[in-house]
Amino acid sequence: MTSTSTTFLHFTDLHVGNQETDSHLYSDTTANILQFKDMLRGLDPKPAFVVATGDLTNQGDLESNRKLKSLMDDLGIPVLYALGNHDVTKSRDGFYEGVLDRTDHGGAYYDHDQLVAGVHVVVLDSTEPAKVGGSLTEAQFDWLNQALTRHPQAPKIVAFHHPPAFENNPKMEWESLRWQDSVKLAEILRGRNVQGILCGHLHSDRVTSWHGIPVIMGLGSHGALDPVLPRSEGIRMLSYTGFGICILRDSGLEVTFAQAPGNRDVLMDYSGEKFKAAMAKWETKSAEAAE
């Protein structure tokens, strides 16, 4: 039997923006993306497509989305986009107009699927404007059930920004999908030939086996979260970046994490007392909302 394979890329957390005017952009993300593209010049075989799993821009504005489109179009291969929380800081308008040249979207979730190079890529929009954590609606679950029936013989890659919740910890819901949505998602994906889930949000190279499905997260082009600082103590961003080179074979999914040359300077430190104060404020707000 002849084996087959498809090579593709996983980009995430690109955070395209203007560092001169955005105090919450901690590195020159455009320069970092250009560095990625230089690294790809000698890649053989040439990737068939890119999956970009959200936080495509830092503020969701039209100008940044147009810059994103220009950077990605230059790759010369299809790019399948998922939206992240930074992309919907106010609305989805910047992405729809700047990347897709659409103004007729009505604020709809950007859920879509495509068969490309023999791989069925299913993309979900896990965002909710002005919210850091992720969620999925009942209508999205219905759409996903239908999407998974298409191209039944093709291996499937599912992509969205927020990784599933791996445990039920309400204090950490800012870093994942809601627990109840994660449970339902696992039920829907079971037995559907899903070879891997691609996510972002956590700015780290990480692989988790979740109900038998590999969940792949990547660094992105903004910076990396310090992997030795417990999430319960806050976040610290270091100045190294990267992307994933994926090979989907008949035997399963392989991902090589390609880190760009750089150092590990601290770009942002939101830990210690600052983080504790923010968490206390969030817990008070959550308690009030529950009453």
C-alpha cells in the first residue's frame, strides 16, 4: 500500500499591529513574521497550506488586518484563519473587511471548513467580543456536527483559538474554552477521524493528548509565555517566537516546532501581586454576576 503525506504550517498568535502606537504590543511582530518567512524558503516539500489559529492582530483594527492579509498572501499558499480574542476586541468587522473584503457578515461567527491537499480542515470561532476566554454556542455545535459529515474519507484537522479545558478549574477559564463546551466538543469529535486539534492563545509550544486527540499549541510571533511560571501565579512573556511544521501521514500527525533565532528577554511581567489583585477583582465580579 502506498503511503501519503501532506505538509502544512501552523501559525498562531501573530498579533500584527503597530508597536509605535500600541503599548500592549511587546515586540515587532511584523519583523518576526518576516523572519518566519525567511526560515521557510528552504523547506522541502513546500507546505500545501497554512492554518492560522487566532490573535491574528493585536487590536482587531482594519489597518492591522490589511497588513496581515498582505503578509500572508505573499506566502503563495492557502491560509485558513481562525479568530482569537484580540481579533474581536470590539467586533469582527476589521477581520471581515481587511482580510476577506466583506462587509455583509452581520457580526457572524467565522466558522468554515475546506478540503485542501486531501485534508479536511474544520475551523471554529471560539471568540466572544471583549472576553479573554473562549466559548462555543449551540448553533456552532450544530454546524460542527454537519461539517464533520463532509468529506468522510479525508483525515480531519480541527482548528480554533482557545484550547479545550483539560480540567474543570473556573479560576483558569481565561486560558481555554469553557469547561462545559469542552466536554460537549469531546463528545462530538469522538470517532470522527480527527487527527489533531490546532490552537493558540497560550503562546507556548505544547502538546496534550485530549481524549485520544493530540492538541497542538504554538508560540506565535509576539512572544512566549514563561513555561516555568505557574499559570496560577500570572504570566511573563519572553522574547522568543516560532511556528509549527506539520506533516499528516496515514499513520498520524507529526509537528516540528521551529523557533526563530532570538533571546529570552522579559517583554512583559504580569505576575506576583499585580496578578493576585487582578484575580481578586475578577473573582468578586464573577460572584456578583452569579447572585
